[in-house]
Amino acid sequence: MFVDVVLPLPLSESFTYRLPEGTRASVGSRVLVPFGSRRLTGIVVALHGGAADGHAIDEDRIKEALSVLDETPSFSEELLELTRWMADYYVCAWGEVVRAILPAGTTSGDPTVGIRTDLHVRFAPSYRHDGAVDDLRADLPGAKQVAVVETLAGFQAEGVRAPRQADLLARADAAHSTIKSLMDRGIVERVEKEVVRTPMSSEAVPEAPPDFSMHPGQVAALKPIADAIDARRFQAFLLHGVTGSGKTEVYIEALKQTLAKGRTGIVLVPEIALTPQTVRRFRSHFGDRIAVFHSRMSPGERFDAWRLLRDGRFDIVIGPRSAILVPLSNVGLIVVDEEQEQSYKQQDPAPRYNARDVAVMRAHMNDAVCILGSATPSLESYYNARGGKYMLLEMPERVPLEGGGTASMPDVRILDLRGKRSPGVLSDYLERAVAKRLERREQVILLQNRRGYAPLLECTSCGFAPECPDCSVTLTLHKSKRQLRCHYCGRTARVPQACPKCKTGTLEMLGTGTQRVEEELEERFPDARIVRMDLDTTSGKDAHDVLLKEFGEGRADILLGTQMVAKGLDFGNVTLVGVVNADTGLLLPDFRAEERTFQLLSQVAGRAGRSSLAGEVVIQTRNPDRPIIRYARDHDYGAFAESQLSDRHELGYPPFGKLAGIEFKGPRARDARDLAGRWTDALRKRAVGVDVLGPEEAFIGRVKKQYRFHTIVKSRRSGKDVTLQEVLRSTVEEMGKPPRGCRVNIDVDPVGLF
């Protein structure tokens, strides 16, 4: 028997291997195979009898697989079909998609080393123990043996039949040799038990919440979802609900109905920071039926979650974008919360997929329901809902409060920073507003969507600004560590005492990062407890959860951070949200800049006033007359969407057209430019009804010593002779491998064009 195997490499073809004598495999099984000098884990995509089945192979030259790793296939037929679709749609190699699905650390070498076991001790079956050890005392030669037996009996009384050997020895204050002596006497025995590593291992299941009555808006939204679940019918829903409208309760009720039908569910969140809060909320309803899956877990935790999901030990998985690719069978519901977030898009390496769109396709393949939830839906999803591709469900009001009434949307005040004289980053009004909340023992969230202390140092004499030698960007000052840092490659440098260029001028700080805001808060509010949440403070495994717990439990007064503080957080004591600078991303050269700014402002505004306490939002900007700022102030998503869709239609941008970005990289500018030119010419030859724009130097022309050029391919949605993917795929085949040291990266449906 022969198997065709797809390997976790940037290759689309499969490779044929002979199965070892006496072994069997199935389509979707993992196999360990030799590939050159390496041993790789691949996925079986076909079985056949070789030349006897008409396959044109030289059986004498076929290598033998080393072993079959799965009794039950790791890739179901549905998951294998999904990998093929992803490779085709995102114009990447099939092997790159397989690599993305296999758990980290299991694609090469021995993939079984990740399984961990632990030693447990129990009374031997030949020894009948009724809870008393008095009869054994005379027969046991030492006090330590008596202590171990008594301790083991104590564990049994607590309902633990076979405790961990380490726990037993620690409680009995005994050594390993004591266990060995008791084993020799036939009193106890050791057993190996598999250890399931999980980030929730130290947390008890939260107490079940009291039953709640859904308000009419939630009931109306849930009904068509429940009908589709009952009918086992594919249907995609866009759940458009204002912040605080109770979308999560709709997800939970839909998930309960899904499990009642014997099916499973996937819940996606946009940020790892939101995972612990979401998991605790869902665990209070579903207990230990939930698995967590995200990149901050240890390799062992990810491997255990992956294989136990494959084996059907969990019914629900919660996590960011990679959770959409877990080997969960019989999927009946997929939830994509905050579906508009660009963090659902994988940037590097390939496959550069959008988990939201993959979720819709996976639901379609499973005759399942997909719920896309958001207070500020992406224009693509909103357009799909208006056109009937998705069903639009509206929840325009916040949930009623326990004591009666409804939490109102917060008042939003726009502060014009033009001509501002305040010496700090907080306007006088915002400073007074923060002081008022601190006096009332209420909490504040401040958004500054730029980390570090100051984005730029500039010489007061000659205008010199320190730049990264490997990237064409200026270095950002991180004052707490007294260093300059590149946010693209991570290179650091010491802060110069004087200008390195003119030797006379001083370097002045321009712009504001989260560290500078934190310093100003500490100066103005010395008694306030401040938590800063950005990439610099959340690099540790559980850092997000630790910081949010501190704030949520009232041990901090002000939560300051980048965009990660804008999404999904629910703290009832927050009555003020301040946006330090609303213009940070507004002026970027990207057609989505205004959409992202509106979404960010609306999302962070929604963190205020989520209980009986009234909320206020203060937005500081130097562009108060921009329509996008007014729409955010008025919570007017409809007007925002209409204005943006009109502009997009004129220019043929999504959702009225399809885009792909091609990046050309190389260590020498001339090589990268030449590669971009030849590729772009080849694209134009095939682009019947497709616009090819470029090549142009990238907005950031050099990153990590690689020069970058971009070409954009754009097509209208209908009436074209060829698809975007056909143009790209045929060009890939013609151009072949790029020159040594150069790379070509294709990004279908990019979220950014610079």
C-alpha cells in the first residue's frame, strides 16, 4: 500500500511513500516520513496500490514511511477540504496550510515527545483496604511506610483513589524508596497517567451564574439562529448590536442549543487579552467542556489541547484566529466576536488567511451556523448582510439593568486640540474629568494607540532623527529602559546625549506614546493606581490576564493602553473613557484608515457606562470637523457606513471589488525592484478585466535589511473574464522561484496596503 503525503513545507505537490509492512493508514492520518536528511510529519491525502492502480511511479525508488502516528485521522474529510480551499483562495502552497494546522513542535523530529505522563500511586488490587491501617502497623518496619499508607488512605477518604506520587510523598514527608519498599510488599502499585496541560489547570470552574431573562432584542436575534441550528442548515448571521447590548448572552444560548443537538462549537475572539475573560464567562455555563487555544500557551499546552479536541474530549474551543483551524469534529456553530478586527488576518507567514472568512467557509462545509458579531461591523460584512448573503440581526439598545431601566450610551465630547496650550498630553478638561472620577472612586480607561515614550527624537539644530539601520523608520524612545527601539525589527540603541550628526544640537521628543502618558498621569495623580497595557507590558504568558484582573478587581484606578483596551472589556465601574489622540491612524495612506478610526473610537467609547453609572467619553483630536469623528460622537454607524460605501463604490474598493497585494523583498534594492517589475509585467499580460497598479516602493521601504516593493491587483466583483486567484496562480507558475535571497509574498484580501 502506498500513501500520498502533503508535507508542512511551501510545496503544493504531494509525495508518495510506501507504508511499512503490517501498518495501516487513513486519509487524514499523520505519518512520519523521511524527506532528504529530515524527518517530517505529513498528512495522508490519498491511498493507492501504486502502479497496480495506474499510478505512474517507480515503486523501487519509493521510500518507506517511518511510522503511522494516528489510529484516528487527525484531519477529518471536512478539515482536509478546508485546507485545499484555503490554499486555492489565498494562493499559497497546500503544505503551508497543513503546517498552520499542525501544532507547533510536531512537524519535524519525533512528534510523540510532546505527550507527558505522571506517576500516580494506589493500593494494589491484591491488598483489600477498608480504610483502617491498624493491622498493618506491626508488619511495616518503618514509620515512613506507615505514614505513606496512612496518607494514601487519607487521599482515598477525600475521593482521590490514585494521587500523584509527588503529592503523596510531599504530604507524607517520605522518599521514593519508601514507595519502592511498599511495592515490593504488594501493598501499593504505581500507574502512569497522561497529564493534560492547560492554562486553566489552576483555576476552579466559576460558579454557575443565576438564570437570566433575555430582553426582547436578544430573543428576536436568537430565534432565527436557533431555527437554523435546529434545521442543521448553514446560515451566516451578522449580529449588529451596540456595545453592551448583550451579544455574548446570545452566543451562549446559541451554543447551548448547539450542544443539545450533539454538535460542537468554536468561539473566536480578536485578542489574546480577551481570551481569559471570555473563557471564565463561558466556563460558568459549560464547565470543563471548553478548551482554550492560542499562541501564548506553551507548546505542551497547545499540543494537548489540539489532540484532545481531535479525540472529542472537548465540545467547545475558545481562542483567537488560530482556533478556527483546530481538528474539532461535527461543528455546529462558529462565533466570530468583534468580527471587524484586523487581528483576525494572518500577516506572516503564509497562509495569509482571514479567520472570519475561513469561519464562514468552515460553517458552510459543516452545514453549521456562523455568527459574526460586532457593534461596528466591517463594511464587507455589512454589505454582505444588506445584499442577503448574510442575515442581518440588529440589537440597537443596551441590556436592561437589574434594578430596572437600561444603561444608556455614553455622552461623547470632542475636544479640539488645535492651538492647545496645555503643556501635557491631557487637556485641562480631560484632566479635570479624570480627577472627578478618582474622587468618586470610579474607574477610567485611557486609549493612546502608540506605545513607547515618544515616537520620534529630532535635533533642534539640524533636524536629524535617529533611524533604524535595518529599516527605513525612525526609532522610538522607550524612556523606562533608556533606549531607542525599532518596532519593526526589534533593534535597540542607546539614547545619545547630543546629536550624532551636528554634535551641537539637543534631541527633542516629538509625539506621545503610552509611557509618556503614564508618566504624566503619575505626576498629576500621584495617589492613583495605574495599569499600563501595551506590547511592552504584556509580553509574558499570562500578562494580559494579570493586568485585567488587577483592574477588574478594583486594585487599579486607571487602565491606560493601546487598542487592546478598546475591545470587549466589561467593567461596570468605568465611567470615563479618554482618547488621548484620535488622529494616530486617521491620516495613514490607506483606504481603510477612516473605517478603522471610527471602529476604534466607537469600541473604546463602549467601555464607559455599562452599568447604572452614567458614562462619558472624551475624544481629543486636531481634526474635529472630519465626518468620521462626528459619526463616532453620535454613535451613528448607519451614516458612517453609507458615506464610506459610496466612496468605495466609486473607487472599486472592497466590498465592491477584490484586492490582492504582492510584496517583493530582497537584500539589494535593485534586485527587489527588478523582480517587482518582471512580476508586474507578467501580471498585466494575464489581467483581463483586472487592474494592476505598481510596482511602487512600499510605504516603509526597508524592513529587517530587506528592501520592499508593492504591486496591487484589483478586480470588480462581477463581469470579469478571470478571477484574481487565476491571474495570481498562473503568474506564480510562469515566474517560478524568485532569485536567491529574494521573496514574493501574496496577500489576498489584505487589511493594509502600506
